[in-house]
Amino acid sequence: MSGLLNLSRNLGLIFGASALGAVFARATPDVSHAAPQAVEVGLHATFAMAVGLILLAILVKVLVWRDQGAKHSAFKN
């Protein structure tokens, strides 16, 4: 079981880093010759996407947690 959890965590890290790298590459024209302001725009887009994904994960967790709480209270009655 711990091996599966470790695998899922590592896959999440790999795909997350790849996705955020793609967001940065899309928001920054050419990193090797970009002005500092262009890199700043790319970083802002990357962090905005990361914050959005974190908020989405929190929302999903709260909804699942609330649903599980409703199921447990239904069994008590």
C-alpha cells in the first residue's frame, strides 16, 4: 500500500512540475532572451495556476469530506 501511495505522489509531482513548466513556457516568450519583466509575467502566471489548483483541491476535499459526513450521520439514525 505504501508503494502505491509513493508512486501516486511521485506521479503527481512529475505531472505537476511538467504542467507548471508548460504554463511558464507559454506565458514567457523566450526565456533565454527575455527581459526580467517577461520572466516576471511568466512566474505570475505559473503561481496563479498553482494557487488555482490548490484551491480546486481544497474544494474537492471539502465536498468529499462533507459527503462522507452525511453518509456517516445517515447510518447513525
